[in-house]
Amino acid sequence: FRVWVLILSLQKECYIEYYGEICDNKCPCEEKDGILTVSCENRGIIHLSEISPPKFSIYHLLLSGNLLNRLYPNQFVNYSGASILHLGGNDIQDIETGAFHGLKGLRRLHLNNNKLEVLRDDTFMGLESLEYLQVDYNYVSAIEPNTFSQLHLLQVLILNDNLLASLPNNLFRFVPLTHLDLRGNRLKLLPYLGLLQHMDKVVELQLEDNPWNCSCELIALKDWLDSISYSALVGDVVCETPFRLHGRDLDEVSKQELCPRRLISDYEMRPQTPLSTTGYFHTTPDLGYSNYGPSIAYQTKSPVPLECPTACTCNLQISDLGLNVNCQERKIESIAELQPKPYNPKKMYLTENYIALVRRSDFLDATGLDLLHLGNNRISVIQDRAFGDLTNLRRLYLNGNRIEKLNPELFYGLQSLQYLFLQYNVIREIEANTFDPVPNLQLLFLNNNLLRSLPVGIFSGLTLYRLNLRSNHFSYLPVSGVLDQLKSLLQIDLHENPWDCTCDVVGMKLWLEQLNTGVLVDQVICESPKKFAENYMRNIKGPARTTPFSSSGQFNSTLEEDDSASRSGGSSSSSSSSTVPLSVLILSLLLVFIMSVFVAAGLFVLVMKRRKKVQGDHASTNNSDVSSFNMQYSVYTGGGAPHSHPHGSHHLNGTDCRTSLHIMESF
């Protein structure tokens, strides 16, 4: 047993001597194909001094999930054998100048899921061999112009999910990028000059989830994307602004729509033909270790069968090798006509055709579909659950058709749907719970239909950011159960409806007043009653918010006053002074009534006084005799106090009556 323990001890000493002290229980090591992998993940390491460099020529050092918060100069000076370095999931807030000195052989650097805010010119100094850089899920809001200027071998750059609003000119001038991920930032524009012009080797570019401003300045990007569409894979550029183009793909928006009032040629560019023309079949080395944090595809991918319907044109879509299927204006009468069926379509454009019916069987093999455009057809019937298999669909266009009614079965299965376009139909009715199957809906366009009302609870459970109800037949919308469910609105359009500005719209008026500036697109204009026609609903002043609106007469009376004041312009003060409010009139009448009652009472008392006086003169003699008799009787009997005699009560009663009468007379 002792011999066995001695052998194990000697093996461990040899193991440590061969690989270094880092490869003890602190960081397990594994050698494979001449490369050592040192796994120091989730070890609670606060400072790099807690470990020592491995004694191996080439190794991968995995330090993810520790507590490093700053990288100091020359920390890695003794780690020259590192080929891959994982620092993701730490708490790194700053990288000081010279932190990566000594890592001349490093090919991959992972800094994902940290707290970096700025990438400076000297951040990556010393990484001349770097080919792959991952800095996603940080707080990077600024990149200095020369940050990557020394990285002459960098091919893959992952910057998604940061706070970048722009990129400096000439950032990629000396960088041979083939893969760039910019998803989930704050980019609105990407200029050609100084930026895109240096990206002639790119074969994959991720641009989704940015707030693109589809204006004249984006024409250059549109031209550049069109020029590389067959040699590179480009993510969706979806318009965020202006509102009229929100949710639309840049590739389906014409230059005239981007720039309707200016000379388009001023914004166009003439990009050079990209040097890389092998497209998605461009072969790059597989650097491995893709399990450590998110990364874009960087392996050689086999081609997919380009099965495209004979009446359409198709091109490859990004990442998952789905297809863009373009069948616009092909006189298609039925989706079943599309043969052969495309393999795993990503987007399908079927606009400007003659389709009248959408069947349940039309999309059975299109589960990966992200966008479906059926706009400007003749669709009047959509079979129940026709879209039931499209669980990944995010954008659905049904605009410009003949749909009359919406119900929950129509949207069954669309749990991923975010954008729904239903404008320019003949929709008259929306059933309750219609949008329950689409809990992730963010944008809903129902403008230019025939809607008169919305069912209570129609927006329950939704987080709508944009709602368009323009050009319908709404005269009133209730707050409770409808408007009060729209708590996340960024924009709402209620223009061009026949709003009836009587008492029913009081709640809606107050709701409009509470909206933040810019949320309401155009104004809500009254159509009736006639005295308020063409007036803004917001500008019509009703009772104070704390006043209950129980009487329509009260509200209308107040509105009449405001309307007369608004029509009189500068003489509003004189108009208001000549008008007697209803409350003052009622109070005046009440005072007159009370005064009349008191006058009548006074006259009645006066008459009674005179009658009593006449009767008192005739009976004065008898009253004297009675008083004398009472006094004598009292003395004769030796009686006490007068109130103890039985007759004293009459005397008191008489005094009380006279006293009371005197009080009444005085009153």
C-alpha cells in the first residue's frame, strides 16, 4: 500500500513538473492532440496571481465565470503559449494598457458577458495573431478609431448586444473581417464611405435588432447590401423609423420611399465588387470551443438544395441557410401552385398576386418561416388555423386584401408573431380574444378598415408598442378594458375617425391628455356634434378631472361655454362674464324661495298679534278680579309659593304663552 501511495505521489509530482502547478486540483488539465486545455472556470479567482502559467507549448486557458474585475499591465506576460483565452462571465470593467503583452500567439479572445464600456486604441495592443474576438453582452458604447488597427489577422468580430450607436470612420480599414455581428445595438445608420467600403471580404454580417432609421442616409447601405447579396449572408435590416416604414425590411423598401422629397442620387454610392465571391461556401478554419458563450457561425457549411418554385426567384438567407422566396407579381392564384416547394423558406413574398383563399395545407412544410408577405392579393377567406405550423413567424403581412372579420382561430399557432399588418382590408368586426394566440405582438396596423368598436379585453396580455387605428369608423373608444390595457405604447394613430365629442368621450379625452409627448400621431379631431366639428379633442375643456360626470347636461353646458369662448377669440373674458352658469342660477332660485317663506311667516305672525290684542282689551277687567282673588286666597290659606297652588299652573302657562308670543313678535 505504501509503495502504491509512493507511486501515485511520484506521478503527481511528475504531472505538476510537466504541466505546471496550475494543473493541480485548482484547474484540471487535459492534453489532446498536442494541445493542453486548462479549465479554471468558476473557481472564484479574484486575481490572476492566484494561478501560475502552464508549462506547455500550446494551451487553451479557460477562466470564464470567475471574479476578475480589471486586467492590469503585463498580467499575461508569462502566458506566451496561450492560443485561446476565455475571460467571459467575469466582472471586468477595464482593460489597462499592456494587459495582453506576452500573448503574441493568441488566436481567440473571449470577453463576452463582462462590464466593458469603452474599447480604446490600446486595448488589444500585443495581439498581432488574433483571429477571433468576442466582446458581446457588455456595455460598450464607444470604440476609438484605432482599436483594431493592429489586428491584421482578425476575421471574426462579435459585438452584438452592446450600446453602440455608431462606429468611427476607418475602424476596419486594416482588418480583413469575414464575419461581423452587430445585432442588438443602437445603430441607426451605417455609412459606406469610411466603413462599409473597407468590408469587402465579409461573408456574414449580422445587423438585426437595431433601430434603423430608414431615411435618405440609408440608401448607401441598401445599395451596398444589394451588391453583396449573392456573395455574403446579411441579417435583416428592419426599419424602426419613420413610423410609416416601421417593421418593414430594408430590402423591400424602395429608394423613393426612403427619400421621397430629395434627390436620390445624392445619397447613392457605387460600391466596388466584393473581393470574396464564394458566398456562404467560403471556407474558414474551425477554431473550436464554440460552447463558451454565444458566437456566430464560423465553420464551413455545406450548401442546401436551392429548390425554388419555377415562378419565383430565391436566394440564400443568413445563418440557418433558409431561403428568401420572391414571388411578387407573378399572377399566382393559389399558394399550392408553388412547385417545387422551397426547402425551409425563411421569407416568402407573395404580394401583388391573385390569391383569394389561404388553406390549412399551404404552409405545412414552412416551420422556419420568419416573414410571410401576402399583401395586396384578393384574400377573403383564411381557413381556421391556416398558419398553425408557423411557430417561428415574426412578421405577417395581410394588408390590402378583402378580409372582413378577425377571430382567434385565424392567428392560432403564431406565438412568436411580433408585427401584424392588416391595413386596407374591409374588417368590420374583431371577436373577443382574437389576439390571445399572439402574446408577443408588438406592432398592430388596423388602419383603413371599417371598424366601429373594439371588444373589451381585446389587448389583454399584449405589450403593444405601436397601434394604428387610423381611418376607421370609430366615434368612441372606452378606456376601461380597451385603452387602459395599452400601457407600453410608443405610438398610436387615431386620426381620421368620426369622433363624437359628447359625454361618452370624456374618459378617452382624459386618457389622451396623459399620453407622453410624441406618442399620439397627428391629432384626434372631433366630427360631431356640429359645434365641435374640426376641433381637437384635447383642446375641448370639460369639467375638472375630480368632478364626476353623472349628467350629460352638465358636460354639454360646460362645453358650450368653452366653445363660445373659443369662437370669440380675444373676447373670451367678456363672453364668459355674460353667461350665467347653471349652478349659480339654481342657488339664486333657492334663496328667493327661502326669503318668500320667511316673509309669509312674518305676515302670519303680525295678523295673529293684532287678533290677540283685541281679545285682550275685552277681558282685562275679568283678569284683574281673578288676580285679586288669587292673591287673597293665597294669604288667607297661608299658602307658600305660588307654584305650589293648583291654580298657579294656569298663571304660569299664561305667562309662558305671552312670553312666547312676545318672542315671536320680536322675531
